[in-house]
Amino acid sequence: MAARYWVETLGCPKNQVDSEKLAGTLLAGGYEPADAPDEADLVVVNTCAFVEAARQESIDTILEVAATRRRGARLVVTGCLAERYGEELAQAMPEVDLVAGFGVPVDLVPRRSTGTRPPAHRAGGVPSFDLLELPRPPVRVPWAYVKVAEGCDRRCGFCAIPSFRGPQRSRTAAAVMAEVEALGDTVREVVLVAQDLASWGMDRTGPGRTARSGGAKRPIVGLLANVRAVVDRVRLLYLYPSSLDDALIEAIAGSGVPYFDLSLQHVSRSLLQRMRRWGDAERFLERIAAIRRASPQATLRSSFILGYPGETEDDHDQLLAFLEEARLDWAGFFPFSEEPGTLAAGLDGAVPTELALERLRECAAVQDAITAERRAELVGQRLQVLVDEPGTGRSVHEAPEIDGVVHLPDGLAVGTFAEVTVTGAAGPDLWGTP
């Protein structure tokens, strides 16, 4: 009987892609998927280390899996927590058989290996065992994330990701297209993801190639068109606002999925400067207006940090006013988390945790009401909905796993598109009738 594996994934969609690539490698190596972690011979926890809450969730998950795994099963910890705190993690958690950073083929690890193993040799920053380019197993749902780049060249004050994911390393267009085409006809929507998606390919084309007036179009514009030619829907996640030029707006607006996921983080110019971020409320509102001119039905999502060092009541009031004016469809709010080694870790003006949470609740209350209103505006409209699972689907207005859904009759076939009339809305969700 073949050995069985279980991969537990925490964190963002990029981590989910890494887990799928790892699962594909295990399948190719003779493993079979287990039905539950306590039935597996090899349990892999792919961790997140973006903020303190994510690190704690990763540790709690590791301990839970360690306590429930079956006798003789190996437990391997990989992902961001393993890369960032490998030695410390191995010493603190004897329950773990191996802490493996990026680029370590866990299926080749000896059964009795305990502790850390250094990442595989890197040539020019590329792991010899490169998750980006590994094959993936068949997808079980009618949509799939496709990661097009690793790392990030930006140095935002609050983010430690470049310190352990490295600089941006874009995949070639040929490699991305090969993966998209290998997904097959059952995948009707592809979600392109990267830390800085709008900058995909810029590290390959050289500096200065932008889509501003007189410049070349960003490579992501061409990639979007190429992927759109072979799948029904293409969605882009994580767009840095300064990279969202007119050519990219027009490309997304004309793609059939006018969904704009803008990484804004705040709107106060002085606070954004302390974050090493571009923009302010006025510039963001100008970009949002340009999006809505190009596509009046465009869907907009963003995320914001509350309690960054130096945030004042005036900064907070600016954010509340922005939310009221921008009328985003979706927004996430997160309390500031001090990350060792980042610029923010050494800044003055710390905001008390309770005050940050109070500001977060105020923003969430404003946005929840706006989201409910935006959703109610869709009642009576006809939408094309992709049936993700029995009784549940998504239109172009909802990204998988992070937004609301459209509730449908159970009889609609998974993986098909259904034209429905929206008959009701409640909070983030819609109800549709074919």
C-alpha cells in the first residue's frame, strides 16, 4: 500500500499554490492523498508568518496536528514560518520531525530526520527545488490560483516578506501559460496571484518599462490577454496602486472580470509615507473614478492597516471619510503587527492596541453597511454565475474564498455557468434564481 500524505495550508492564496505544487510532487513520488491528517504517513503544515496572529495560528495548528497524527507518521513544517524562524522553531517544537524552508523536497527527507535542514542550493536566488515551476495535481474545483511570481522588490515599512521570500522573481509567460493550459477544461476561472502582481515581468524586461504615456505596456497586460484567450474568466489579485495605470485599468475592465483588488493600506499621505507607500486619499479616489469610468459595474476591494505607528485621530478620520466616498465593494481591516526587522519596528508613535482595535471596529462598521448597500444594488440584475459547488456560486463580483457568494438551487451542475436573476441580498451574500 502506498504511503499517504496530508498537507495543511495556512495563509494566503500564494501559500495554497505552493501546497498544490508540493502535493503534485508527492503524488509523482508515489504518495497518495489521505482523507484526514490522522490517517497520513506524512503530514506537512505549510505555515504563514505575515503577522503575529498568523504565526500563532501556525504554531497552534502544528501542535494540534502533532497531537492527533497516527503513530509513526512524520510531521514536516514548511512555508514562511519555517523559512523565517527555522532553527528557533525546531528547538522549540521537538514534536516536529523536520523544519524545511523553501526549496527543500520534503518527500526525499529521511524518515528519522529531526530538526532543521538548510534550504536547497540557490543559484541567482532560485532554489534548486523550485515550487514555482513544479507541476500541480488535478484541481477539484472549477477555479484555480496560478502564482506568477515569487518575492517582492518593494520595502513597505510594515512587511517582512521580502526578507524571507526574496526579491521579485517572475515566471516566464510560457511557464505561466503551460500551467494554465495544463489545468484543463474543468477550470473555468483562473486567479493570477503574486505579491506585486502589476509588476509581473518587470524584473525580466528591465527598469523603466512602464505603461505610462509614451512607455511600453506592463507585461501583465499581455499575460492577462493570453490567459483570457484560453479560460472563461481571469481575475487579478494584489495590485499596487501606483502601478495601476490607464492601460492596465482598460485591460482589466475589458477582460470580462472588472475586479480590482487594490492594496491601499491607508489614505493619509503622512502615514503612507511612514509606511514607505505611495499615494493618498485624493490620488486613490482619482484612480477609483478612472476605474468606474472604464467600467461602471467594476468591483473594488482593498485592505487597510489600523494602528500603524504615528496614526492620529485625523488620519483615522481621513480613512473613515474615504470609505464613505469611495464606496468599495469589499474591504478588510487589520490591526498593525510589529514585525522584527522592518522599518515600523523602530518607529515612534506606537498606538495602543485597544485604540487600534476600536478604530478597526469603526471602519468595519462603516464598510459593512456600504458592502450591504452595494450588494443590495444588484437585486433584480441578471448575473452569470460560476457554480463552485452544489448550491453555491460566484459572479464576476466575488473572488473565491474572500468575498461573499451567490446562493443557488442545488440542482445546477458544478463547473457550469448559470444565468440567474438576483432575488435577494443579505450582508455579503446574494440569492439567485436561474
